[in-house]
Amino acid sequence: MTLAPASAPGGLPPALSVERVSHAYGSRKALDDVSFEVPAATFAVLLGLNGAGKSTLFAILTHLYAARAGKVRVLGHDMARESRLALAELGVVFQSRTLDPYLTVDQNMIYQGALHGLGRAETQARARDLVARVGLADKIGARVSALSGGQARRVEIARALLHRPRLVLLDEPTAGLDVKARADILALVRGLVAGDGVSVLWTTHLVDEIADSDEVVILHEGKVRAVGSAEAVTRSVGAATIGEAFGKLALGGAQAA
């Protein structure tokens, strides 16, 4: 299943390819033959209720778990066989906060740069640019513990971009944020897609974070129920909104055309 063209112009591979991925915890199957692709420069949403399998899939996409079956490729690199190359193309924002609250924003960025083999001077130059781009230039010397939830999340996005990945995965990135902070984070990430050509997979259970033009993968009980633009998925099940379509697909047993 693809969200648009199977490859970017010029014959480049999809930013993300998930092929028949399955995973189980003992006898409980968390993912069942999951397949989809995210082309380059695409904002894609992985939408599912809590317990749909999103967290398990996210863990497999970020190489925290190894899939029991199937393949994951990032820019053509097999996550199982070429994990170093695949992870080099990948930026990640986890649902749980992962910044060290006792360090400054700058210190957190320097530590991240070291993990990616970047020198201190190069890391600091990139960090200043990225922190300014997310609207926090005046906070680069502040301790993370002094930031609001929305500010900390923007720093995590800047940190995920430090090694210049071409694909960014965000797991429930607006969880716990107020309405304005959620809107600001969404606008920031969509701007990365439009302005920089970064590809994004945004994981959420909140349908109000989806625009009609966004690409959507609906996951329910470990299975992909629909793939396509939010507008196309909505139309395929005879719904008026993506929220109504999600209800039909995830709760009513409808099938996308």
C-alpha cells in the first residue's frame, strides 16, 4: 500500500517502506501483516486508538524491537541488515520526554551531536540554527526544567533534526500539551515538510490533528484498515469527516474502498 507515488521524482526510494510486518507478545498478536509506504517530502499520519499497535510499530520502526516478520526500509536501507545506515537517515521524537532536565538546551544538543559523531563546534552551530528555527533562540542557555511542555517538545524536534535526517518519526508528539502548543507543533512540523522536503510519520489518536490533505494510515487491532489522503479515505467509506471515517473503520468494521 502506498500513500502516493511509490518513489520520489528521480527514482529515489520511499522515505519509509513497511512490508508485511507482524509482531506478537506471546500469543497476543500486536501487528498483523502491516504494509504501507511514505514517499519523500510527505506528511503522513499513523492514526489509531490506544492499543491499536502504534507503539509496537513505532518501536520496530526505530529499531528498539526487531520485527518477528516483515521488513522495514528507510530510504532504501533495510533496518535489520543495514541498521546503521537506516538510523542515520532517521530522526525520532518519542512520546515520553527524553531531554535531560538538569542540562541546558545547548548541553542536550551537544550530547546528541556526540552520539552522531559530530564535533562540538559543528554541533553548536547546528544547534543554534535549529533552536532559532523552532522559535527558542533565547532559550538555548536555559535549563530544560525551566521550559514549558511545548517549548521542551520543540527542543526535542530540533534535536531530532541535528544530524540532518530525511525522515522524522514523532510518537504522539502533542500528548499533554494545550491547544495552542499543539497547533504550534503541528505547524512547525508541517513547515519542515513544505520547506525542507523532510518526510514525517506523525503518530496520533487525535483526529483533529489531521488536515484533509494529510496522508493517513489507519491502524486498528494491529491491522491496516485504510491508506490514502484523509480526503480520499473519508470519501471511500461515505463519511463526512476523517473523524467519522475513523469511527466507521476502527469501530464499525467498515472497509475502505
